[in-house]
Amino acid sequence: MGLHGDSLKTDRYCHEIGKVIVDGLNNNIEQIRCGLAWHFQAHQREQSPEDRQTYARPEQAASVRHLRLWHEIAQRHLGCGGIR
């Protein structure tokens, strides 16, 4: 198994911001695609335009399909009479 990580910076909460590549797949994007993470918009201005789209597309798809995180958000809104 090939594992590679690129730390691009450390945020004000001491979180490492970067990419994790496992066997040639960008693990960040795979987590977003499955609804296990989101594209943190506060850092997108530091991304290339291509990376912004690469991260935004799977997030939008996971949101529309109400996968994991998005399912939980939708359930909270439904309980409050919001999203239907």
C-alpha cells in the first residue's frame, strides 16, 4: 500500500491542512465523495481553481444524495420543519 501526505499548512487550531494519497487515490476527495467529510470553504481561496472544482463536485453530489453528514443535516432540518 502506498501512502503519501502533503501538509500545506497548519491552521490556527493546529490542524494540518493538506492532502492524503493512498494507493494513488486522494483520500480527502474519497471521504468527501462518501459524505464522511466536507470541503472546508474557508481554505478554498488557497486552492487552485482546478482543486476547488475537484473538491466541490463530489461534495455537491454527496449533499444531493444525503450521504452520511448530509443525511444527518437533513434529518435535523426535517425535525425542525425545514428541508423536505
